[in-house]
Amino acid sequence: MKIKNRLSHGIISLKLEFIPTLSFEAQGVLSQMVNLPNCDHVTVKQFHKQFPEGSILELKKVFEELERKNYIFKDSSGAYVVNKISLVKKNALDRSK
């Protein structure tokens, strides 16, 4: 049986009140990564090229924060990817409180 892979695009509403442990900068980067297809699966340099405001050093710190808190992970190629399963679980758990 063959399964066709169908990609669709949409906006995921992040309930930022449910992720209060993230810095303001991390919330912004995560929002971009979740909602812009060209921002999910990127290196820090690629992300900085799209959003050149600010220093790359500060952006690296934001990516490290998101990775440390399990919102993103680094794949085998060194690119960062949104951990969508963790994100959905965290939002679902936080809403039940």
C-alpha cells in the first residue's frame, strides 16, 4: 500500500501564557519557526540571514534556550527543528492545570 505524503501550511497559535518559562526572544523565534516553513529546519546562520536584526551570538543563546527546554532539537545535519510533539504535549499539559 502506498501512502502519499501531503504537505499543508497553516498557522499554529502558540498560547504564550502556557510557556512562561521562555524568554521574550525565545517566544519570538519559536513563533517564527513554528509558523514559517522556511524557518523550521534551519541553522542559526540561516535564521539570522532571514532576520538579520541583532547579533548572531544572542540568537545562538536563544536557540540554546529552546533546545535546552526541549522546544527544538538539532538534527544530524546540524539544523534546528521544532519539536512539534513536545510542543503539543506541553501546551496540552499546561492547559489542564
